[in-house]
Amino acid sequence: MLDMTAIKGVGPVLAKAFADQGYRNAESIASATVADLKIVPGIEEARARQLIAAAKSLLRDASAADSAAPAKDKAQPGKKGARAKIKIKESKKKKKEKKKKKEKKKKNKKNKKGKNKSRKKK
């Protein structure tokens, strides 16, 4: 079930007005008639048509996305999700950055030691 605020043109105030009239989600708006929605304060015929169309479009997009995405409950052994891959990449990046910083510190220490020795010799 999709939240009503996901419908284009429906914010928190309008969502509350719909809820007060018994509409609880995007599916209920998509299945409503223009006459049904005109009962909600501030909704005229043109806006009711627009909201119904937007709700239906949202549901179509959501069902297309669901059918295109692999089922979450069917885990594939050895395969990691996109989020896991991103986290792995980020952690590898952080490790590389830490390593570079360490190397830079070592190099700076060596340079400082070398400068001190050259000063003492004079």
C-alpha cells in the first residue's frame, strides 16, 4: 500500500482531509470516482480527475518497479545486493585514503628527521 502523499499534488494537509473522509492510501484514491472525491473539502471536478489519474499512474509505476525487481525473499547465495556493493566500495575507498594518509605521515616524518640531521652537521 502506498502512502497518499506519494501521489503528485497530495501533501500532508490534503492527505489528512482524505483520511477524514475515509481514504487511507493511494489505492483508495485510484479506485474512487470524481463524485466521491468532490466530497473532500477543496476538491473540484478537475482536481479530482487529476488526482485519480496521478494515483493510477503511481500504482502502475510501483507495480512495474515491483515486477522488474527480483523478489527479496528469494536470496541468491553468493550474490550481494546493490547497497552492500556500495558499502563495500565505500569501505575500500576509506581504507585507501587511510593508507595514503599513513604513508604521507611517514614521508613527512622522514623529511623532518632528514632536515634535523642536516642542520646538526653544520
